[in-house]
Amino acid sequence: MRFPEGVPVVLLGENNVGKSNVVRALDLVLGERWPGSWDPEDHDFHDRNRDLTIEIVASLEGVGREKYGSWESVTSLILRYPPQTDRSFLMEVDGGSETGFVPNEVRDQCPCIVVGADRRLSYELSYASKYTLLSKVMRRFHASLVADPARVAALKVGFKDVKDLFEQVPEFSTFQTQLQEQSDELVANLDYRLDIDFSAYDPSNYFHALQVAPRQGNDIRTFDELGTGQGQMLALAFAYAYAKAFKGGDEGLILVIEEPEAHLHPLAQHWVAKRIRAVANEGVQVIVTTHSPSFLDIMGLEGMVLLKKDDNVSYATQFTASQLAAKCSAMKAKTTPTSILPFYSAAATETILAGFFARKIVLVEGPTESLALPVLLRRGGLEVEREGIAVISCDGVGNLAKWFRMFTSYEIPTYVVFDNDSREDADASRRNDLLAALAIPEVDRGPLLSTTNWETGDTCTVFGVNYEKTMRNAFTPNYEILEKEAADRHGLTTKPLVARYVADNLPQEHVGWKHVEALRTRLAALYVSLN
């Protein structure tokens, strides 16, 4: 996997394909805990086979250290288990040699902070452990503070003034005195005396005196009063602020956010996605895992990493513009590395981009087919949602070839449904482009382009003249009767809603279902091996 500059790395795909494993690997090598102390559990091994070797390699640029008066570049950090030497955590330097002595100054140049999917705001913004967001941030602030002794001295004076104000409360002053006296009595027969004192600060971390509290208007609120989505936004804002505070200088901060869409309504998801892209553009390396198309951006395609699993092995697919252009050109597209991303970005919609999360894709021309086909297939024995099949409207026959090439490049099994309505494609150029992308030889295209019947093949289905006429012929006379019923009884007049209603009410015993069965069989057999 590559981590390009200026755009977020977006890990996408179905559930259980390995996105969380990538996050775990980053956290192990670059996170707060020292990697050398990692003791993997059974589930950390592929198929729980402890005879296998785990190796995580993070290749680095611009990272190094001063050694004997000269600069030594560190090219990678490696975590390997079981260790091949006496150490499991190593670094590789210029020349390819490995050493088991990894100084903190190297890891400190690329710190990693992970905002997990379980964003318990009250916990993350507390000092419950040294690994909470607040604790991590305040430790960094403390390190910057104590680098200036004069600032520390001034702070101690200020904290003493605060404590003097507390001691003006009689009950507190009495309690403090009694606490020390009773402590002295209890340890009177011991060899040491324990002085007890309340402090307004922690000398090991001056910033522990600071708390984060949400405010509504002029009133301080508790975290429990925040809605889940609102709390999520605050957690992300906290992470952004951390990234901004420490992204300068020689530091290459890596900010990992798991499922930033969780608990957010669609507009909020769009806004968070924009903010994530802005933070990445400003120099922070951002990695997100997501199940939402809101976080996909074709212009940032180099950061899109599609994870898939085949035969219990995870595969990552990631393209540069040049690589995608080469893939599409192999499918008879006329494109260049400079034009391909704007070309796809201009036609992208969230509905289309949702295809990246599907196991299989059926591309159709418009909303009529995208609403009606899932109903027909369900009644024919194929639940598209259960099987992870996305039926996607491409807004016209001219866009089918485009998105077939895109999804096929990412090795997502893709099937195409179109019709021979000549009004949109009088010279058949768009359909010929599609059939070329499908690798159908020219000699075999004529029958497909001239048919007026329902033709179902391995890679595509043709609905004769158009969807409605094909359905009326296949399900005569019931289709037309139900179309009239949809309008008269339910007031449905738009073609997509009428088509869905008819599909849901066609008599099951009609001979026309043989066409649906043929399509169902083709989709069930659709498969792309990733090996």
C-alpha cells in the first residue's frame, strides 16, 4: 500500500476484508506502545496458525538520525514475529542493513494517532489511561512546556496562587490539616514519614490540570448530555486539532480515523469528508476506514485502497492515474493519465461510488431498471442485498462502458444491462463502445444491437427496444394490465415507480419468469478470482 501526499488514504470494501488489520498494523509499528514488547495472540495469526511469520514493514521517506556527525536515513521500520534475531522490532537504514536498536527519535518523526471506531468521548477526553486522546495530547504539550525552564518556573508561581485560593475555603483547609495529622499517626512506627499535600498541578505533566468540557451557550455541559453524533464530531475535531498542532517541523503525523461516518447523518458525513480532505491537503497523512461513499473522491483516487478477500486471503487494489488509464485502455477506452480522473470525477455520484462496497455490480441505464430489477430478481430467487449485489443506475447508455471499465479494473465482478432504444444512441457508437469494453468481437455485435427480444448472455443482458416494451412482450398481457392498475389505483405515473409496482405484482406462474431465471443464473455465476 502506498500513502500519497496531499490526499487521505481511504480503506474501503465490505466487512471482514482486512481494513481493521491495516489500522492495527499501523498502530503496532508507529503508535504509542513500544512495538518490541508485542506478544501476539492466536487470532493475530492467519487462520490462527502460530507456525506462520507475521511481518509488518513501514517504508519511510525523510526520516533518519544523526550518527557520528552525519545523517543516516531510515528507510523502513519492521516488526517481525517470531523474531529472526534477539529483537522483533528493527529498522532498515541506507544500504539495506537492519538493526535492532531503534531510537525513539526515529519513531517520533512519524507519530501515529488512532481514533478508533468505538469513540467513547467521555473516556477519550479523560485521563483514565495514558492512551486516551487527551493523555496523548497533554504529554506532547508537557514535553514542549518543560523545554523552557523559565516558563516552568512562572507556571509554578501561578499554580501556587490557585492553590492559595483553594485554601481560603475553611472546610478544605481543615480537611487537608486533618489528613496530614492522621497520616502521621498511622505511620508513626515506620521508618519514614509521608507528606501529603494537594497540588494544583502534576509535575510529571503540568497539563493534567486542564479538562475538556462541552459548552452550550454560556453553560458547561457533561459529555453524557451530547448526542452520539455530536460527541463523534467533537472527538474528530479534537483529533484534527492535535494533527494541526503537531504537523509542522520534522514531524510527519499520521492520523487514522476508523469509520468517520458512524452516527452521522448524510450531510454531516459530507462535511466531515471535506474536512478530512482539507487536513490531508495541509500535510497530515490521514488514513480512514469507511463504508460510506461520501468519503470517496475520484480526484484523490491514488489514495483509494479497495480491500477484498478471496479464499480467506485479503488483497489490496490501489491505482495511480497512469495505472488506471492503462487498465481502461486495455478495455478499448480512449484516455490518458491526465484526462482520466477528471473524466470519471465529472460523472461520479454517490450511487455509483457505492459500487466499490459491493461484491458484484449490475450496471443499468436508468432508475427504471435500478428500481425494478432488484424486485424481479428477488421474486426470481435472488436477494441482491443479501448477496451484496449493487444494481446501479449510470444515467444513460453512454456511461455504462465507462463504469464497467472502472469497476472491472478494481476486479469487482460487473454485469451490464442495456436496451436498443435508438433515440439515445442512433449510430450505436455508445453501445459499440460498451460491447468493445465487454470484449465482444465485432462479428458478434450485430445480433445484440438489432435484437428486439430479451437476450441474456454471460456479460450482458439486452432488453430489446426498451425496458417497458420488452417486459410487455415477455409478460403479456399482465404487464399492461398492471401498468394501468398502478396509475388508476395508486396514482403512479413515473416510469420507475410503475415498473417497480408491476415487478412486485406479476403473477408468479407466468412463462415470462424464464427470462428472470436466466438472468439470475448468470449473476450467480459472475465471479472474478483475485489470485
